[in-house]
Amino acid sequence: MNKFVDNHRGHHRIRAATLLLAATIGAAGIGGLVAPRSMMAAEAMAKPASSGIDTRKEYQACMALVEVDPARALASAQYWIDQGGSFAAHHCFAAALQRQGNHRAAAIELAKLAAEIDQKLGSVAPEDRPALKNRGSNLWMQAGQAWWLAEDNGKALAAFDNALANLAYLDKLARGAGGKTADGAGDADQGADSVAALSDQQKNLVDAQLGRALALGGLGRWQNAKQQLDAVVAAHPALAEAWLRRAQVQRRLGQLPGAEADIAKALQLQPDEPEMLLERGAIAAALGNSRAAAADWLAVKARLAADDPLAQQAKTYLDALGQAKIGQDKTSPPVPATATGAVATPVPTPSKESVAKESPMVP
């Protein structure tokens, strides 16, 4: 199966609270999940269940347990479900599955929750639909992330498309109300396009678009992935990760000058970010500059703990580089495919395990 951008760690954002695996509870959620921003604010979440369980407290405790002991969290969520727990219980159950690495089961659970939200839209008052649409978009993004980690890129793409459809609805409402829209319209200071300056809706839109690009790349639709990333870069030129992801896609397309320019821009926006250094090394290797590639990969190792997935990937790259130099190409890892098939130095594509730890970036 084709894999998308090398070095992707699970989150689509290089920031503390975003798309995939988060180290702490918060806006980014747990174990590859982003807690829907509307979830804890929803009236149903604040009411004790008929079983006497305080839903809010139980959810918070369950999600906290996901990080430290996912097996216990899974058992706790299952017990809660057996006692009549519904949305929150199932969401924690999915979070525990994801944290355990059972991405397919988590994706199935999350997609069910998202579909349930969509089905409820026709039966609620118009004023309640935006909150449901917002929750639905978050859940579809989480499902998309889980499907991608499960290497089912077709289902991941469908999930991200569903998330974008919900966000388009919210965007239309924002335009009608004259507020800040997902593409930044109505923002008086669009020049300050840092991640911190983006609204929640804008962050969701970027997350969904980057996720969609991931899925397209996983399907081998590299040009479509680049077109998606072109749109993100155009809308948010100060977003370092957008440049990084497009650099990775352009390398896979064999568009090395463009990849080189994009990674330079990414590092200009976020100097010395290890994932970007890793990619710059990959591009240098593809251009035949093994000295520059080795320097970047050594820098990644120097900045991170030895067990960090990016440090391990850098070591793999360096090992492959050394094997190539001594004429052991047959034992070196596979070279990432490009449109031309011409890559000067073996640069292996990391396994899915390398996305399992978040950088200070990740639902």
C-alpha cells in the first residue's frame, strides 16, 4: 500500500493541541482523538445519567485513564456502556481503542458516532443544528484519522469529506452572520495567520484539509494531494506544516526543486523543527547531496531522545545512507517512489508506528 508523507506523526498540526496523538487531555484529546469541542458543553453531557453516573465526571475520568492505562479505560468504558452510557461512553471507548493501537476498531466506533450525529440533524430545531454540525465535523475528522492509521485510505477520505461538508455548512452560517469564516473572510487581521490566530472553525478546516491530503496520498493520488495542499498554503501561508506536507508530496512526485523551496519556507517559519529537518534531509538525499542529508539527520538525533520515533527514523535513514556508500543497496530499506523513480540515496518510508508519538504538535 502506498504511504503518504514520510515522518507524519499522527497529528496534522505542529502545535500542542491538534489532530492526532496528544500527550495530555485538552482540546487535542487523547490517543489520536480530538475531543469534540462542543461535547463537554452539550447539555446532555452535563446531566447525570439515569444509572446515577455523572456523565461529565465519568467522561473526564475515563479520558484521563486512557492516557495512563488504556486497557483499564477500555474496561471502564465498556462497563459504562453496559450501564446505559451512550455518546460519551462510546467516545471514551474509541479513545482507548485508538490509544491501544486498534485503529480500525476505533475508526468503526467513531464513524458510528458521527453517523448518529448526522442522522439527528433532521429532528432538531434549526438553532441546535450548528452545535451538532460542529460535533459531527470533529467526529468525522477523528474517524478519518483512525482510518488513515489503519491504512484504509478510502474510508479515511470519505470521513474527511464528511467533515468538510459539515464545516461548509458552518461556514455558510458564519458568512450569513457576518462573522469570521473558515477561510478567514471577515477577519480584520488576516496577515497574522499563525496557528494561534486561527479560530476553532479555521483550525478544524485546516485539519480536515490536511487529513484529506493524507488520505489522497495514501491512495497514490499525489497530484490531488498536492492540489489540496496548494489550497491550504494559499489560505494560510504562515502555517509551517502546510509547507512541510507539500514538500513531502512534491518529493514523492519527483518535483524536487519545489520540495526544496517548500521545506526551506517551513523551516523559516519554524526553525530547527526535527520533523522538518528530517524531511530536508530526505530531499537532500533525493537530490544526491548525502553530506547535507546526513547533517540534517544527525541534527534530528541530537535534538531528540533515542526512543523518539523521529530519532529512530533518522537513524534508519543514516543506516541506509551508510549501506549505500559501502555498496549494500540490496539490504537497504526501500526508496520512496517518485514520479520519475529517480532517487539518488535510499530514504525509507517509515512504518505506521512512527506516527504514534506526537511532536509538540496531532484531532
